[in-house]
Amino acid sequence: MKWTNHECMAFAIPLAVTGNVWVAMGSILFAVIPDSMEGSPDSRVMSHRGKSHNPIFWAVVLGAALVAAGIFHCSTNGISLEWFGLEGPLTYNLWMMALWGIGCHLFCDSLTIGGIPIGKSRFAFKVFKTGDAFEYLLTYTCLALAILLRVEDIKFLFDH
């Protein structure tokens, strides 16, 4: 899946599921991390859709981050974002954004013919080839549906 589509889906899916605009917007920041870890297409540090796209790797990383945030009380744990509509400390909200962003990235790549690695095999729904017109149709349909579904939750962004 293309980067822009990863970003759109990382906004649309959490918005549709949670109705929280801020978590959805923050998820965009994490949506391209698996591809970013590989380096640029001209100078890759890792193979494309290799270890950086393994859901087991991310389960361990995000699980460890959540445990560490609970064990080690850092200064960000005391920062409340309730006035933003986010419940809990900043570290928890960042973790939620990372979970949604990276999770959406892996899910969307699993829809492609190439799929994602799980252990020594690959998992793919094989719905489309990266860059096909259907990828864009699916992405922008999901985005439009999420916005229509949660229009009440995003109205405040346009109030004066």
C-alpha cells in the first residue's frame, strides 16, 4: 500500500471504531513507521515488508512499551489531555495512537498480494496489488464512510 493510503486508513479506521478524532489524527504519525524503518527505496536498510512488518515483532514492542509506561512513572504519565477529549495519561494515548497506526499499516499491507510476514511464512488476503486503482478506491471509500459515520464527533473542528 502507498504511504498516503496508509495515512488515510490510519485516520479512517480508528475514527470509525472509536469516534475519537485526536486518536485518529495521532495514528497518522505512526502509520508509516514500518516502512520508514526500512530506509528509502534507493537505500534500504531492511528488506521491504520484512521484519518491520511482522505483527509478532510489533506485539512485543508495543506490549513492552505499555508495561514500561506502567512500571516507570515518567513525567508524561502525569500529563492529562482530558480537555482534548483524551482519557488517561499522555503515554497511554501515545501508545493507543501507535497501536492504531501500526496496526492499520499491517492490516492494510495484509490486503495486498505481497502480504506481511508471520514467522517464516506470509499472510495475505490478496485483495489488490499495491498501487492499483482498487487500493485508492478502498482507501477513500473507507475515509468517506468513517467521516459520515462520525460526523457528530468531528463537527467541533469546524465550529467557530
